[in-house]
Amino acid sequence: MSVMWAHLSWLNAGSMSPAPALFTIRVDGHLGPALLSAFPAMAARHEGTCTLLTGLLDQSALFGVLAEVEALGLCLLEVRRGT
């Protein structure tokens, strides 16, 4: 699986509030129960051929979830802040 990296300007230091915010992370494919167990702080739902992980995360937790996505070799498609 290939991973596409994009510059997310709102993740730069000083531009994100330390308070938790709602994030939606879209990954390619339908994640089953075993893979979803790696994201206990996130609610999951399938949309088309993707899985959406949604949760209230602070900056540290967001980076932890993104690191887990990478470690599991998942194809990250989108990170969205807000609803």
C-alpha cells in the first residue's frame, strides 16, 4: 500500500488549540473488529469503500492515531477537523 503525504497547515505548531477538537480520519478499505480495536477512542463507520474514524482528540492523541494508522500500513485518505 502506498501512502500519500500532504502538508496540513493547521497542524503547524501554534496554530492548533490545546483543547480537544472533533476529528474525522478517512482510511481506505473496511476495517474489521481487529483493526478497529487499535482505535479505542474513535467511533467507526463505513462509507463506500472507506472507514471513517471520528473522535474528540487533542493534538497528542491525534498524532497518536495517525501514527497507529501508519504503523498498521493503512492508506490515509483524509484528516478533517470539525463536523
